[in-house]
Amino acid sequence: MHTRTRIFVLPALLLCASVASLAQQAKVRVEVAPPQAYVFVDGQAMGEGSHTLALTPGEHHFAIYNYGYAPQVHALTLKEGSNLPLKVRLEKTGEDVAGPWGRIQIEGAPRAVVLLNGKTPEYMVGHGDEFDHNFLWKQQLIVPPGTHQLTLMEKDKEVWSGPVTVAANQRVIVDVAHGSKQTVKPWSAGAEIKSLPRFKAGIASATVAVAPVSSSLNAAPGQVNCGQSTQLAWTSKEALHTSITSDSETLNELPATGERSVQPAHTTTYNMQAAGPGGIAKSNATVDVNNAIQSSLAVTPGEVRYRRIGDKVVEQGSANLQWSAANADSVTLEPVGTVTPAGQQTVQPAPQQSKEGTVDETQTYTLTAKNNCGGTETRTATVHLTAQSRLCRKSPWAACSSPPAIPISTTPQLAWSAASRKC
């Protein structure tokens, strides 16, 4: 009896849990136009066309994409049970696309969303069932010649991803069901097509023509001195993401066309990348930075005189220093100190020798100029200094003082006069 009760209680508990789980779901009907549009919820590929979704209650982000149409993104807060339907009608955008052409045919993944050259929903170009045969009612993905990164997704699962190289007027078949084998065949029809709309679909046919991505980057001026700025100007077409990078900075999520002032500290190459479903276009511009410093230092006259008697300087010549330093951020002039990039100053050289005697010295002035770009330059100039330094002569009396008054007539040999005094 006890065992029989356990057998019937367990299914009842499972049934109650299942019912409770269903009650916690939020249901919403998503209706899209065109009917081939693909629905993403919270970044996951849910499927193409109109259908009812069962989600957890709360806020969700719905994104509806179809190549050749402006996408729509909606944030909805869903409650348990049924919710009001989300009705989305996309509007066409973009001009017709011109060749040259290549074609990609995808086999073995009819329900997968097809992403080209990116792995986020905006790189969506269609789904597998739109590009999987080459019969009377053609289903074809037409792309610019080149190498494209193809990604197939179902919900949050990556079915396959890899490069596909397509030449002009060739058809590449990617067979996902058989190890993603790629087969290349001629496609003569590509040479006959002049232009195509971005999206065209019938009852059993579909054609998606993906526009090529282009980019252009210029820098003016292309050569600057250290500390000067240059203007980067760029333009891109059919790109979803545009960036410019260098070895010192990265500019992301740029508009399709724009300008930006930059101040490179050394010769720098700026690399632009524009990415979209139609490919990745790259361009670059190099700015040459001149860090060379042009400096000069002169001193006139080249020789000055100096005379000192005791503690008194009786003669001190002067010289004029004149300097300049172009393309420099900091300038020092030793032994003067920090100076402006261009100027002049009067100096009065003094001998290093302190003892009595004749002086023959050279005074050196050193100009050092630097900039923030690693440039440096040094200049020197010299002044020849001739000098005499004498102390007062020792005498029976105090040095350099008047002697006692002694009559000249009585002691002529001790006569003292200003003319005989030497100091």
C-alpha cells in the first residue's frame, strides 16, 4: 500500500512543476515585414519571419534585420502569460549595387542566420534557406570579390564560421553538412549583371546583393614640426564600424565621414578600418614629424679684460650672448640657467683664479635645446678672458695707507710720495 502511493504521487508532482513552469513564461507574437526578416532577442538569433516566442518575464530587446532595410530595435517588458504582439514593418534603404560580383551558396544550414564579416546582428545578410540552391528559382547571396568571414548562427550557437574567398564571376558552394567543404564553380551570369537591388524575394527565390565597403584617410599637412597638429580626414561607405588606430591611440566608433585634429610626437602611421557586411576596407596615412632642432649661439666680443686690485675691481669687460633654438620646447644656457628659445643677454666674465697674478682663462657657455619628440641639440661659445689680480704691496706701514709725516729735508732717502706708492 505504501509503495503504491509513491508511484502515483511522483507523476502528479512532475505535472504540477511543468504547469508552474509554463505559467512563468511570457508569450509574445512577433510579426515582421518583409516576411524574410530575421528576429533577434537579446542578441540571440531566434529565426526568420513572424512567429510566437516564449520568453522569461521581464525586459527583452528585440532587433529585426533584413539586408537592404533599415533595422528596428525595440525594448519590451513582458509579463507572465500572453502579451500584446510586436508588429514591425521595415523600410527599404540604400541604392542599387553595381558589380563586379561573386556568389556564395550555402548548403546544409537552412535555419541558420547568415552573418558576413562580423558576428553581431547588424552583419546579418539573410538566412540559409535564402541561399541554398541554384535551380530555376535561384536563391543567391551576391558579394563583392574578395575574402569574406562567413558565420552561421542558430540562437546562441555558432553552426559554422570561416573565411570564404570569392573571385569575380565565380560561385563558391559552402557545404556545412559535409565538413563545410568549399567548391568553386564558374558563374558567368555575374559578368552580365550591371546592377541589382539589395534585396529581392519571390515565392521560391531570393537575391541579396551586398554593397562593397570603401574607406579613405588623409592627413593634412603630412609633415609637421614637433608640437604641431595635423588634421585627419576620413570617409567610408557601407561600413557599420569605422576605427582609426596608431601606436599611441585608438579612435573607435567613428562616423562614416569626419575630421579629427591629432598631435603626434613622432612619425606616425594612422590605420583606418571600415567594416560592414560587404567586407573590411583599410587605408592609412603617415604623418612625418620633424624633431630636429636648429639652434645657434654666438658671443661678442670674443675677448674681454678684467683687472682687480685688492678687493676692488677696477676693470671688468662685458660680452653679449645671442642665441636661438627653433623647434624646441625647453632651452637652458649654462651658466645662465633656463632661457627663452630666442634671446640675448649681457654677461661679465670673472676669472676663476683668486690668487695674485696674471690670468689667462676661457669662459664656456653651453646652450642645450630639447623638444618633447626626442630631439636635442647642444651649442657652445667661448670668451677669452685676460685679467690681472694684485694685492697691495707690503710696507713698513699699513698696506695702502699714508706714512707718518717725516720732513723731507732731514730724511730725503725716506721721501714718500703718491707717485712711488704701488698697490
